[in-house]
Amino acid sequence: TPGKSSTGRPMSTATVSMVLNQNPKITEATRQRVLRVIHELDYRPNRQAQALSSKYTRMLGVLMPTLRHAVADPYFGEVLSGIVDRAAKRGHKVMLENVRPDFIKTRQHIELFERRYVDGVFCVGFANRVPFLRDLVDGGYAAIAVNSVFDEFEVDHVVCDYRGGAEQVMTCLTQLGHSQIGLIHGS
């Protein structure tokens, strides 16, 4: 909110906003004065209020099936860790949602976008029969399937290169002299 600095000089909301958004039109002296007051007041921007006046929320959703201990699972843990790390580097926060039947029935997957809670969602751990993902695609919402490809409709996706990984493992093992190699995998 507009106010006065410790020197008693008034500051407008626009000036503070330009400093926080690193606008090059702000002089270094003004920038330092605003940053000093921000520090004195221990000011922290309200992300929801910023989203109201911005095109983006800087919030990403991760939608996962309801699985017991999913976050503790090595696969989901690694995927989530990667999403959170990369999002943070880009200035985004991440929201995790379990996709339960009531979540879909009450159309909360659509509400995430309509209420501007998120800019986009990652759908992690879903197989082919997920009608909610079709709702997102048909609605034009930003959704990415993680490590899944869907036959029934086209959706943006990122997938592991399992073939390339298997070839690298086999090359390494055969170069080490192994000739009897087994594979243990999930479903």
C-alpha cells in the first residue's frame, strides 16, 4: 500500500510495484529507498493479490492419483522433486492435489483454472482411462501428462526415454563382460 518512507517522503503503490517488478525506469536512489522501507516493514507481497492484477498466478498444480504413501514412493518422490526444483528456479510455487472421485465429480480439476489457482498442471501417474484429463484438454487448459501417452486423445506430455536408458545399461553391462542379464520391473 502507498505510505511514507522513514524519511517521511510519500511513496505511491505504482512506485513500489515498479521496484518489486524491477522496472528499469526506477532510479537507483528510489529503488534503494523503497527496498529500505520494505525491509523496515518486513513487507512480503501477497501472491493471490498479485495474481488478480496479473495474467499469471506463478502457481503450478501437480495432480496425482490417490495412492497410499505416494509421496514416499521413490518414483513419485523423484518426479515431484524435479518439478518443485525446476519450478522454484523459474519463480513458481507448486500445489499438490490428489485426484479422488469426488475431486472429479465436483469439477475441482476445472476449478483450479477457473478460480485462477494455477497456471497449469502436471498429471503424474495416470494410465489411459482418465476422463478428467480430457476435460482439461477440451477446455484448452495447460495440462501436461508426465511419463504417460494417451491413445484416446492428444495431450502434451513428457516421457522418459526408457529405450535409450535400457540401451545404455545394456552397453555398460556387456562392456563389463556380463552376458546373463535379467530385468525386474513394475507393472
